[in-house]
Amino acid sequence: MESGKMLPNEIESESFRIITQELGERRFPAGAEPIIKRVIHTTADFDYADSLYFSTNVIEKVHTAINCGATIITDTQMSRSGINKSAAASFGSETVCFIADEDVALAAKENATTRSVAAVNKAALLYPDGIFVVGNAPTALFRICELADAGKLNPQIVVGVPVGFVNVAQSKERLIESGISCIVARGRKGGSNVAAAIINALMYSLMKK
């Protein structure tokens, strides 16, 4: 069939077939393969087959959290927009983002922090045991770790995939070292689209069980 005449679901199926073929005999941690493939599908970047890090039992932990309707907190509206709301709602999960809230902007100005830090502070008060999804701001990852160390935040999982050059790789390594259950794209690569893809893949794999 000509590619221009393929239906969206056919295009997706063919894309995943190509991804599977190109990954060959690669083996991944239990439950990680659907996530890795969806991130590659989103980015067309096979580097994620090597750079995605999964902490011990993180897949089981996040599946439990989603099944229990944990709130999903994103650092950007782009990540929130990319998460499948129907899938989240089927588990009773809500997706929220505080980055554009007026009180967050005011707190950031008063405390001379980034909005991302102020947004994490707000989320820690409202949803201290939520699922935190960071696709843009390394300062958010650092703040999550600080609050967790202080006993003020106990996230069930953190998806840490900010993209960029300044403190990005360092923030991800800090998260890994913190002992918080996490999925991380090590190095400079990542982004809001990658963050959303990871959450979607986790929900889709759970829906198939």
C-alpha cells in the first residue's frame, strides 16, 4: 500500500514494525521495551535504546501508582497536552501543570527562583505522592530531590527527561543518585514530547494487561 494511502493506525503499526526490526536482538529490562519503542517512535532517535535508565522495579511501581489513580504533575503544558487524557481518566488519574499559575509566578519572583522550582513547591504541598514528569526544567529535578531529601515530598515515580545543555545531565544523575523511583534519559537529550511518550507508553502497556 502506498504510504500516502495508509490510515493513521496503519502508519503507527508499520513504524513500530520498523523500530522492532532495527532494534534486532536487543534485550531490555522487564517492561521497558514498550517505553523505549514509543520514545523512539516519537523522536526517530535510536540513542534512547541506550540512554533510557530504569530504576529497580520502577515499571511495577508506576503501574501500581497509575492503577490507584495517582495525580500526574508535569513541568510544562506541552507535556501535559501530550499525555493521553482518556487513558489517564480510565485509571482515575488527573494531569496537572502549575507552571502558568499566577501564584507560582509571584512565588518565583519573591523567592528569586525559576517558575519550575516554584511549581514543584506548589505540587509538593498538593500532591506530595504524585507522579512527577519533567521534560524541560533541570531546576525542577533538583528541587524534587531537595524536597525529597527534606522529607517534604515522596513521589511515587519521577520521569526525568529535560533537554538542553546547562545542568541537564547533572540534574538527571542527581535524580538517579537520590534513590527515587525514576525513568531517566541520561545525557542532554529529552524533552516534553519524550516525557509524554513515556507516560503514555506506561498507561498503554497497563491497559493491555
